[in-house]
Amino acid sequence: MKNLLTQIKINYLRVILRNKRFLFMSIILPIVFYLLFTKVMNVGVPAHYMKTWQLNYMISMAVYSSLISSVVTASNTLLEDREKHFTLFVKLTSGSDLRYYLGMIAVFLPLNIFAIAVLGLTAKLANGVSVSVMGGVALVILLPLLSIPLLLIGILISMSGSSNTVNILSQIVMFAFAIIGALWWPIELLPKALQTIGKLLPTYQISTLMQEIIHNNPVSTDRVLGLVIWTVVLALAITLSMRHKRLQEVQTI
């Protein structure tokens, strides 16, 4: 446990203090999008639905913030660690792959909580959006936990190859999950085929599940099951990738 806490402390210093990209991509960019869509590009939204729209879009941008930090920032941070042999340093100091990845998850979850809290404050000041105490707790605690599949995707992408491959793949996944997953605009605006795909993506499942919770609507068990399936499948994929990598290392010795 002591080694894990030390690893988490090191990761905080590396990821937060030395990574200005996280500040812009995960916090400022979703805020800019939120203000743009709720203050400028809100033509056609009925007046009686405006507050609901502003609240739902805040949830979408909170998921978008988690998507950026989990897929883009996390994958590039993990790749940089590998290229600079930081992961080798962890192993040589009696560390393990499991402890390393748990340490990274323990860093990115609080970062997502912070980004969501800042976005919620922006929505409150800009549009007067308010949620109940339980709704606020759900946003800052439950949403980051539901976003764990996104973080697992970032970990898996970091194992895909070179920096060019990781950068391109993380950007493609981020934009695809944001657009098809209905974070930028309603899924009903997409073609039917893309709607079917979009409803299977974790971004859509997280945002709609959070909207159900915030609005005190019945929670869809299908969406909960979908996120569980995503988590299990991605965890298995990461485990298999790590085993394959270790076998390659043994064969090259």
C-alpha cells in the first residue's frame, strides 16, 4: 500500500504540474463548447425547454471532459512513460504493471472530478443551472466512476504502438465517441445506422444514464449492463495485451 501511495504521489506531480495540455483540453475546451452551444448556438430551443437543455448539455460536456482526459491525455501520458522508460523504472523499484496502472487510474479519477466541478460552476454562473445535492454528488462522484471504461480505452490505445499511432488513434476515438455518442448534438440528428452504433458507445450510455439520475427518472438497466460489459471486455483486452507484450520480451532475450 505504501508503494502504491508513493506511485500515486509521483503521478500527480508528473501529470498535473508538468502537463499543461490537461488544463486546456480537459477543462477549458469543454467549458468553451458549453458556453458556445448554450449561449450562442441555442436558436430553435423552446423557451420552456431551455433550462433542461442547458443542464443536459452540461452533463454531455462533463462526459466530454472525461473522454478527453481519459482517452487523449491518459494514452499520451502512458506512451510518454514507456518511451522515457519510466515504466522500466517502476519495475526496477519493485513495482508492477498492475500497481502502475492503478496509480494512474487513481490520478485521473480525481482530475475528472475537478474538471466536472469547474464545469458545473460555470453552468451555474452562466446559465443559473442548479441541481439537487444528490444530483451534485452524482455528477462529481458517480460520473467519473462510470467513465472508467473511457480510461481503460486510453490505456489500451497507449499500447497500440508509436507516438504517431497513439496520437492519431486517440484523436479518432475521441471525435468518434463525441459525435456518434451524441455529446455535441442530439443523437436523433444522426442517420439511423449511426444512431444504432452511437447508443452502444459508453459516452452515450454515461450521458443518458446521468441525465436519468439528475432528472430523477427511472434508471435504465440496459445502460448499466452496457457499461459493465465495456469495462469487463476492455479489462480483458488490456490483460491480454500485457501478456502478449511480456511474451514478446521473453522471446527477444
